[in-house]
Amino acid sequence: MAKIKVTYFDINGGRAEAIRLALHCLGQDFEDHRFPFSEFAEIRKGTPFGQVPVVELDGEQITQSNALCRYFGKQAGLYPDDDYQALLADEVMDVVEDIIHKLSATMTMTGEELKNAREQLLEPLTTYLRWLNARLIKQGGAYFADNRLTIADLKVFVMVQWLSSGMLDHLPATLVQDEAPALLLHLKRVTEHPQIKSYYR
């Protein structure tokens, strides 16, 4: 079996969580290297682009969270075989990355700068969330692609948890509920999925 080490902040969430979930669904043991934010300045020196997550796969350091999700997701049976369904999954994953990128740009801000930046994010976030809501409904309302759990669902699941947590100052914790209620039903569905439920026990 491959020797795998996932390096990311010490949180249940963020860009590494879908990777961790895919590995869990695969039944693959891995070293879950979590570090406090205070160590990031030092850890980033050992990464190709000064960012995390990074995954060591048999000693080779691999970056880019969506690429890693696809790699492990395919092995776990969480990625569509059909090219069009794979396209739909990839589209959703990239939309989630757009959201995370916009939010991440505000994470080091404080005070009025943070307040202004987050308030300016409300309009684009609403656009993204409404699109995801409509896409989910168009696909039948249960999952985003292939009528089953895929890595696209894992990415949305993690993102919706974050947006609904109340941890993001100056963004309403009811944003998803107000703008994309189907995503909350999706969150509950993924939470109750046996493979996902077993990860958080």
C-alpha cells in the first residue's frame, strides 16, 4: 500500500477535508499531519507554492486539492466513469474552489478592512450559491453528478459547513439557508452517508 501523508491546518474543513474524506472512503491509511496556524510560516517554506494542502505520496510531494481529490476519488469509486458526468463533477469542484479562493483572500484581514471585504463578497457568493442550488436541483436534488455521492459532493459538503458555521465574521450564517436551501438538504444527506458518518465518529 502507498505511504501517504496529508499536510494541512489543524481544522476539520478547508481544502484538505475532501481529500481526507476520499482517502477514508478508499479505506486507505494515511498520516494526517495537522499543524496550528502559528507554524504555517515555517511549513510553507517546504511546499512548492507556499500553500497547503500538500500530500506526500510514496515520498513525492503533490499539490493542488482538486487534482488530489480526483486521484483518490477515482480509486474510491467517487468519480464518474461517464465523461459528461465527470465534467459536471469537475465544474462543481471548480466553482467551490472559486468560492474558497475569494474567502481565503480575506483571512488575514482584520477590522474595517475585513468588514468591507466580506460585505463586498456577499454579491458574488450569492451568485455562486444560487448557481450551485440550481445545478443540484437540475441533477435531481440529491447529488451533483452521476446520481450518487462523488467528490463534487464532498467539496460542496465541506464548503457549506464552513459558510454555515458562523465562524466567518461579517457574513450571515444564514447565507446558505437564505440563498441556496437545497444545499442544506444536501449537507444533511452527505452527513448521513454511511462512509462519511463513519469518518466523524
